[in-house]
Amino acid sequence: MSEIREDRQYTQTHEWILDHGDGTYTMGITDYAQALLGDAVFVELSNVDDEVSIEDEFCVVESVKAASGVYAPADLQIIKVNEALDDEPELVNSSCYDDGWLVKFKSHSVSDLMDAATYAQTLD
């Protein structure tokens, strides 16, 4: 069974979002997504200050099995990227909710996200 954290919100495309309550958010891929991908070998991140439109792909996680896009849950601006993933892309697998986060962003409106219980139902 995949780990799903109660303090996050989730997208249909298996990203998690942590709302910091000040218009900033941290984002990564879910435990379910990293398990499907397999061992991550490279993570292509956006650049700080990039502006991304809702539903646009802005990161790619490459694994031994496939490459998977990461999609914007809202119109957003990247404020920080997880540079540790340059040297340790496997953090996406071993610590997807903590050390393996992808980006931090700011946005005026993030909506249409699922809570943990609703997301869990999509995996059944």
C-alpha cells in the first residue's frame, strides 16, 4: 500500500502539494508515482523564477523504466528547486515526501486538489 500523508493535497497526476499558508507551496511526486516509475536516475527541474501555466509540464523524472512529466496544479512561479536531486535523484524514491521534494512555488490560487482520503480512493 502506498504512503499517503494527511498534511498534503494531491493531484490526479500523482503529485503532492504542501500548502505553507502564505501563498507558497512545496511539491513532489507521490509514493504511488515513484513506485510506478521505479529507480529514478535523473530529475530535470525548472529554473528559479520560471513562470508556469496550469497543467503545463515543468519537471521530468526519468527512471530506469520511463520518463514522467510533472504538471503544474495552478499558474505558478518557481521560487526554489531541490538541487540535491542533481546528485541524488534516488531521493525521489527513498524520501518522496521529505528530502525528495521537487520544487517550491508561489501561486495566487491552487484549487481542484484532493485531500488524502479522496486521493487514496483513486488508487483502489
